[in-house]
Amino acid sequence: MSELSVADIEQHLKEFIDPLTGKSILPKKALKNLTLVNGELRVEVVLGYPAAGIKDQLESDIATHMQQLEGIKSAQATISWVVKPHAAQKGIKLMKGVKNMIAVASGKGGVGKSTTSVNLALALVAEGARVGILDADIYGPSQPTMLGIKGRPGSPDGKTIEPMEGHGLQVMSVGFLVDEDTPMILRGPMVTQALGQLLNDTNWDDLDYLIIDMPPGTGDIHLTLAQTVPVTGSVVVTTPQDIALIDAKKGMKMFEKVDIPVLGLIENMSVHICSNCQHEEAIFGQGGGEAMAKEYGVEFLGALPLDMSIRISTDIGVPTVAADPDSQVSGMYRAMARRLAASLSVKAKDFSSKMPNIVIN
């Protein structure tokens, strides 16, 4: 038997398919280390997305795959991850302190978009990422209440503001700057200016992902984000109900027109489970979100139940993923967050930070 070469081992490892991206586990520069001593193989693989929830299983599966090679007595795999900045709209540079911005939109109110946004953000934290959330709903900010954060943000220099923190998230919302019962009575241009200040004047600290909890509709704020802010991708939230799907399609079309890729669709309130008898009933219809994702060729990230615990946890300021991290619902959010991050990881990277500045004297 001829001795195994590094090329043989790498080729075999390339044949292992990442269960989330559907591509080889070993894209360019993903192999961090490889050693083979007396038939004992050790490999270190770097993923482009956080995956704490499946790390152990993935390491075991890769080791099993590598042991199929003749000449390998034992194999051990180690998984880590590094999130890279990905390309946004053409001509818009990345923002300092933020690698990737993901807009979460719905096209209409009342479908649980803000609840989904905050739990997705917390799920990404649980998976091993540095995450922030921007409450872009100037008229009806909800993230301070959902995260149970009180007080005012500080300013180190009188020009910029420090993000608030809660449950491992960096957070910014107009709700931190005005009293809870004070209405924001602003015209369109002032709203977009306020949003720009919240986004650009916040000292975001080395975020892998900034989740933007969008307001309902497809108005000024959405257009401002599309034209001036480096949004890496978007997620559309809907319910199975036909009237919600109509507006969700408008949201999806809006992102398409402004060249922001839709990374996935989430169906919220897909089925109600009775807390007494556990009977399941599709109150708002069934399968609408998945059918819409298939129609538009976007990934269906998953479906969430109409569960009273989700509502209670956000009302008391401790969202589900933080309140009960081992629950079935938290597992659903984490699975969707992994799929979202994995979907983003295979998109085009942003290399603008590596480009040299040319100075002519």
C-alpha cells in the first residue's frame, strides 16, 4: 500500500458535504491544520458561519468520513469558525465595526417580525457569533421592552453613542432616547435622518452580524437602507395566511429591486399547539410560507409555532432563546440562525478592506 499524501487526505475531506451549505466542507483556506502520525489523523476545519449547536456532531461525522481512507487508523476533527464580511450593494462600503448587516422584514405588521428578529439575534449569539440588533422602527420601537433594557446610552465624545447591552447583544433603538409614552411625530425625511444617526453614530464593537429589525411596509426607511446602508442580505417573515403572504411577496420584490439578496423566509405562527391537550391546529392556514419560498427560489429557513411562551417571554424582557435555551422552540430558532448564517457564508466576500489606498504626491 502506498503512503497517503496530504493531497489524498485533502481530496477525501473535500468530498464531505456541509449539511447546511450543501457544498464541500473544505472551500478555499478552510483547512487550518492537518497532521498524520502513525495512521492517526488530526484535521482542523474553519467554517464561515457559527455552528456551536452542531459542532460535536459535525466533528464526529467528519472523523467517521476520514476513517474510510485506507491507512487511517483513527481520525479526529476539530471545528471552529471565522465570519467574514460579505458583499453588500454595489458602491456602498462596509460600516466600521460591522461585518454583515441582515435586514428582517415582513411587508406588514402583526406577523411577529420583531419577536423573530430578536430571537434570531440571540440564536446567533448562542451559536458563537458577535451580534447586534438595530431597532429600525422609529415610530414603534419594541426591542428595549423585548430585551428588558432600561436607561439611556452613553456618549464618550458627545458625537457618538455606545450601544446598550442585554443577553449578550449590542442593541440600539430610538426607544432608549425618548420616554416610553412619548410618540415620535416625524415626517419621512426626519425619520430616515434619525435612523441614519442611530446606525452610523453607534459605536458597534466588532460585530459578525447586525440584525436590523425593519418597520412594517416598504416605505422611506426601507428605501434609505437600500440606497445608503451596506445591507448584506435580508430575511422575510410571514404567517401562512394569504393576506400576510401577499404583503410578504411585496417585501421580497422590494429587496430584489434594490439588489439585496433574500437569504431566506421564515413562517411564523404556522401551527397552534394547545397548552392543555397538545392538539395542533393550523389557525392561519398551512404551508403558505414554504410554498412561497419555493415559488421565489429562496431558502425556507423554517416554521415556528404559535406558542404562548414566546409572547410571554418577550413581554417580560427575556426572549425565548435567552429564557429557555434548551426548549424545543429555542432549538428551532437556533436551527434557523445556523441556516441563515450558512446561506450567507457562501455569498460573495467583501475584499474592500484589503485593497490598498493609493496616494499620489
